Amino acid sequence: MIDVLRSLKSLVKVSRVQIDNNVFRLHYSFTVLVLMAFCIVVTTRQYVGDPIHCLQKGDVPESLINTYCWIHTTYTIPSTLEKNVGRDIPFPGIGVPENPRDVRYHKYYQWVCFVLFIQAAFFYVPRWLWRAWEGGKVQALMMDMDISLCAEQERAKKRRLVVDYLVASQSTHDWYACKYFLCELMTLANVVGQIFIMDRFFDGQFLTYGLDVVRFLDMDQEDRVDPMIKVFPRITKCNFFRFGSSGSVEKLDALCILPLNILNEKIYIFLWFWFIILSVLTGIVVIFRMVIAACPPVRVYLMNMRFRFLQMSHVQTVVRKGSIGDWFLIYMLGQNIDAVVFKDVISDVAKRLTTEPKETAP
């Protein structure tokens, strides 16, 4: 188990070339790591043993009733959750339904491991798309200038090549930036969409799951009903039908324990809070991107805040003369090369833009 989890460490490995921001990395690194780890844990009997244990008074073998109830789902009675345990009902959600419609079937536990894996895959899709669309442009422009120990003549030559490219290809990187902004928008759509999909997966009980748990902790002991038991019941019922000795259909009522739900309830309370936090952070980033695209002064301010060693006049020239795509590529480049080299690059680009006519790459 430890070896399997250790194999996931590559997901949080920091790449030498940074072509995205911290919030974007939370989607494809930390979130994917967590989802894959949960997927492995829920499929490992080492922690929960058998996923279901059913008890009945008939002569049906235990292994048979366990397999049957796991495959054909179990159920609880929601109306009994408010009743007194030990006096009116034996366990929360277990009793005789007063209305045939007052039955909630639970079949999600068969699919939890698959859903977690699919969720992890969807969180990685924007990263995969951006790497394919980016095409190694930032890495090609770096030319190992992230290493400060470099001969002055060689560094000057590389810097001149970068400056020539940035000046000659001015105003041609807008689509490059748009692809990244689209990937950020995809991360927001993915995390918000997954919240609603999980709500559908749990029969409309996931949207308020975290809030219900918080309210439950503040309620009086006598009045509260654990919302985690509502969504992830630990004890359920199962009906097994068979032919009797006379040929008539007999109904066996089994009581089933679901040890796996002890893990599921903790997993999804963590995911609820994490997805909400991630949605808020990603939403702020997307709004900030819109502001950056619409307001060049904000780009100047952001460059100045991120790279304090740059001259303000040079930053203003580069931003004013270029487009949003040029600014984005330069900003990404600044995160990956040596600070001294980047300062010289911005200085040379600003001087070229003020002394030479604007050129467009063929």
C-alpha cells in the first residue's frame, strides 16, 4: 500500500519550467493526488475489510447474502431517522416503512472508486491540454538562462536571441495567452461541475453536505441527526427473495453493515470543503484574468509587484507597446529565468520598441 501511494509523488513534483500559476497547479497536482489516494484506499481491504456484512435468520449462506445485497443495493427508511434509537427503532434509518415510497436505495458505494478515478482524470485534463497547446515555448526561450553560473558572452548571446524574438513576434501571442486563459476557465467549470455531479450522484444530498455537518456539531445532542448517516448510512436493509419448500416466494429481511461508509463519509466531507475552497480561489483567478485583459495598467502593476528589480519605465513601455499575449509570455518567461538576465531582457526590449518601428513576424 505504501509503495502504491509513493508512486503518486510524481504528481506533486515541482517542474523546472513553470508555465502556470499556483491555483492551476492545485487542480492537477494536489487535487489529483488526493483523489487517486482516496481511490486506492477505498479499494484496499487492509483498511475496511469486506465492504458489506449482512445478518439474517434464514439458512442462506452469509457469503451469498453479502454478494447479493452488494450487487442489488440496500436501502434505508428516511422517515425513521428522526425516531428514538433503542426505543422506536434499532438503528438510524432502520424500520418498517409506513409508505412504500419512503425508501431510499443506496447503490453509490459500488461506484465510489470509479468515480474518484474519473474525477482525478477530469482534474488533469486542463493541464494536459495546456501542455499540448503551450508546446514548450517558454522552455525554448529559457535556453538554460535560469542558471546564473554562465559565461557572460554566452549569456549575452542568448539574451540577444530572446530579445530579437520578442520584438519580431510582437502582437502574435494573443492566441497563446487565450489558450491558457481557456484552460483556467476549464478548471473552474470542472470543479463547479463536479460539485453538481456529485450532488446528483448522492441523490441531491451533497450540495449542503458540509454545511449540514457543521450545523450538526452545534446542535443539542437530543435534537440532532447526523447528516453523514443520512448520506452514508452505516447500517442498511436488504430484501432477499427465494422459493420456499412449497414453491411460494419467501422474503428474507437482512440487516447489512457497510464499513466502507466510515471512510466514504470522511472522504466526501473533505472533498466538499476542498472543492468549495478551490472553486472560490479559481473564480478569483478567472475574474482577475478578465481585469488583466481589460486594463493594461493592472499588467504594469502586476509586473512591478512580481519583479521589483525592473525599472518602471521599461515595464510601462513593454506593456504599452505590446498586447495581452506579449505580456503573458514575458511574465511566464520572467518566472523561469535568472532575475539579472530578465532585467536585461526587459531593458533591451523596451529600448528596441522605442527606437525601432514595430515589426511583425512573418
